[in-house]
Amino acid sequence: MTSKKRILIVDDEQDILTYLSALLEDNGYETFQAKDGEEALRQVEAALPDLITLDISMPEKSGIKFYREMKANDRWKQIPIIIVTGISEEFKKFISSRHQVPPPEGYLSKPINREEILQFVKKLTSSYC
Amino acid sequence: MELNYKQFFEVIPAYLTILDRDLRIIEANQRFRKDFGEFAGRFCYQINRHRSERCEQCPAERTFRDGLRHGIEEQFKNLSGQEVSLIVYTTPIRNAAGEITAVMKMATDITEIKLLQNQLRESQERYHQLFEEVPCYITIQDRDLNIIEANRRFREDFGGVLGSKCYQVYMHRSEECVPCAVKQTFQDGQVHQVEEVVTARDGEQVNVLVSTTPIRHAEGLIKSVMEMSTNITQIRQLQSQLTSLGLVISSISHGIKGLLTSLDGGIYLVNSGLEKNNTERFKQGWQMVERNIGRIRTMVLDLLYYAKDREPDLEWIPAVAVAEEVCGIMRGKAREYGIELQCDFDQAAGNFQADAKAIRSLLINLVENALDACRVDRKKSTHLIRIELKGDPECVGFEVWDNGIGMDQETRERAFSLFFSSKAGDGTGLGLFISNKIAQAHGGWIHLESELNRGTRVTVKLPRIRHVLKPISFKPL
């Protein structure tokens, strides 16, 4: 019996946290949540996730800063991250201006297509680990 | 020899006559006889002026009296009754004893010259009238950018400023603009155009489209430059409203993406709750749908707020709560930039009538500006932003102070203008304009004090009950 893949959902919107948690848990994943980049880092430290879905615009520590720290950390940089955001320009600007930061493993625009996110998650969690 | 003089007298291209002491014409040349007829026994004023009495100003009489040469401009009537403009010189003719026996009067026809002079004067008057009345600002400047001429509209809006430097009057600054269109025209002789925001003497900000043209000497060298500025403030205001609407729509479309995701999540929970017969999940999903429909409603109202001059949605709100909310929102960002954020709120500031969302936007905008001003300042090792709240019986006052980069006079004066931003590509030029609009919609005002490299203090004064406030004087930073 294989253990469930653990997914960290990072978004400042409680409704979206609830939605993605329900959707992913219904499809056999274990989820835990963070409302900003700071909390997300603590969650990663406490329970290494198999995948992260990340919003960009958040208070306290933004998704961009969290992403940069994740990719700069040798222990965590292999964890696949799917960007799930309504803002495309901000993140694309960030990526193109900092060539040393690798691109995210997945990128999804809100509103989310359920089939698409499930396919992404399935693909990335089976290739990682 | 006498014959030669007589021949010369006859053919000279002017009217020549010899007068005796009674002003009787005793000799006249061919040209005079041709245009004024026979003269025998007649007086000069009869023939020249068609009058029976002597003229009041008679140069011949004066020459008889003082023996000197005299000149005068006169109008004669020729045989056909046509007025002829003449310049008349009188010269004494003396006998061997030196006594004046006659006066020679030489009159040169200057009718054509007078006609051209009149045409030139009329033309100059027309150009002057055009210069004065044209509905734009016109100045003429020398190489040192001194205003040497200005039209009526310019004088009315910018004052009697002849001799002042262009940049002092237009920009209220002590240094030349870079680049300067007038200087460019002096250098290359070409027409240059530039758009500027200038400040009238009453402090009003005016968007102008400036065009410079060289004025040359007859030899072709540029002696001065004419600067014409058309007031395009209304066009810019209209553009600003459209741009503002565009930015808000862009921002709202981003928000709608999030709302659609939440609505989709609510629908998912409702459907999966029904499928699994999970009432709790069904309820949770339905609440999500209801909540997000409410948020869409609010968002649409926000759109209307910016799309037109909507009256603020007034309610009695506690000033401390708004200030604390803004402080809470901005504290994380300040920490991210390593900037200390101090909050000093008068807990007894009380309630005031306001549109809570609009006031929150206003204050966030001011604090974001303060953060930017600190973030780009490399001259200080530590940065501080202080948000203060004070209350008095009639008003509540918010103050946002920072020790960031500060502003020079030009930036200060243009800070509330449409499309003006000192943040290069990072600013839209709308933030302070909208903040000011929100304060005014509440019957209040915003006052800005700033000094380059020292910092900025922005004060917002809002009446507890909405009515228009008059600005008061402020103590220095």
C-alpha cells in the first residue's frame, strides 16, 4: 500500500484553499494549507510536501518571494511547484528578469480547469519522488 | 552756368517752387506746373492746399523769419483733386547783401512710401492683435531664456513676467529644464515640440503642448525663439478618466478570475456534497457561492465609483479602525523592505462620516508612496514611516510621514496631476490624483510637504460631517 502524496496549497483566499483541498482530497491526495509565503515556508519545513500549488499575490510574503526561496534551497528546490494565479504579468516579469531562477514546473491561470490541474498534479507527483 | 541750374531746376524729380515774402509763387519747375497748373500771381497755399488763407504751420514763413532750413510733412491737392503726401523742405535764397529775398520750397512725393507705411502698420496691428488674442500662451525668449515678450493670456495666467526666466515662471524652479525646447531651437533652428505640466500663478496645474519656433534677423541668424503652449488639460483629463477606467477594469478582471475560481469551488462542493450525501460539504459550498456573488456585487459598485464621479457611500465609521486596518495591511510590506512602520493613533479620534473603502484606498495609496520613497532612497541607512491619526471636534486628520527620498518643488507641484509620476515606469500617475479626488468627495483635502533628500509629509483632513473644508497653513517639516 502506497502512502498518499502530500500537496501544500498556498493561497490567501480561504475559498480557494477549501476548493482545492476538497478537489485534491477527492482524488486521493493529502493536502495541507498556507495563507501566505511565510506560513508556507513553515509548512514546508515541518512536513516536506510532494507538490505545491502557489498563488502569487499574497500579503506578508508574496508568492514570488516564496518561490525564489524554495528554488534557492538545496533541500527544497526539487519540489515541483504549480503557479495558480490570476496575475500572469507579474510572475512572468519576475521570471524573465531573473534568469538564475528556474521556471515553475506548472503554470495555471485562474479560473482553474479541474481536469487540467488534476492532470498536472498526477504527472508531477509521479515523476517526482 | 545759369542755364545749367535752370535745366536742373526744371528736370529735378520733385516739386520745386520759389516763394516771395508774401508766399506768392514766383517760379515753379516743370513737374509742379504739370501736376498743380499755372501759378502766375497765385499764393502757394491757394495752389497746394486749395485754401484762401495761409497755413498754420508754414515752413517757408519760418525760413523767412529765421533764415534756416525747415522740413515738414504735408498733404497737397493736385489739379485732379487727389491728395498727395509730400515731404517739404524750405531753403533761403539770399541777395549779395545776405538778405533773404525768396525761399525755395522742394517737395518730394512720398505717397507710395506713406501707403506702404500704412499697410505695414495695419499688418503689424493685425499680427499684434493675433499675438495678444490667440487662445494659447505665447512668449518670446532670448538666448538666456529671459521672457522678452508675452501675450495677454500668458500675462493673465502667469503674471507680468517680462525679464524673468521661462523656467521660473512656467515651472517655479530655479534650474533650466532638461531638455529645453527653446534651447534646442536656438541650437538647430528647428521647430521642437514637447508636452509639459506647468503651474499658473494661482497654483493651478496646466497640461500644455509646447511648440518652439525660431525668429530670425534679416541676415538669417536666430535672434529669439517664440514658444507657443496650447492648454490641453481638458484632453488629458478625459484621457485620464479613460485610462483610470482601463486600469480599474484590468484590476477588476484579475479579481473576477479569483471570484470565478471561488464560485467554481462552491459549485464543486455543492455537487460533490449532493453526490456523497454530505450535507456539511453542501452547506459549505452554497455559502461559498453566496459569499462570492456578494463580492461580485461589491466589485461592480467599485467599478462605478471610478468610472464616474460617484458620491461617496457615507456611513459613520471609527477613524481608529480605518487607520489600524491600513497599518495592518501595510506592515508586512514595510517589513519586507526593511522599513520601520510606526503608528500613532489618537484612540479618542472618534467617528466620522466616510466611504470606508474609499478612505482605505486613499490611505493605502499614501503609505505605498511613502514605502516607494524610502525604498529608492540610498542616502540613509534606516528608513521610517509614521502614520498618525488625530481628531478634533470638527475633523479627523491622517498624516503619513516618511524620511525617504523627498521631492523637489516641481515634483511637489505636479504630484496631484494626472499622469504625473516620479517613479519612472513603476507609477501610473493616477494614485495621488484619485486620492485627492476621494478627499475632495468627502469635503476634505490633502496637503503635501516635501523636501528633497529629507522626506515627505502628507496630511489628509476630513470633516466629521461632510462639508467643504478650507486649507490652513502648516508648520514646516
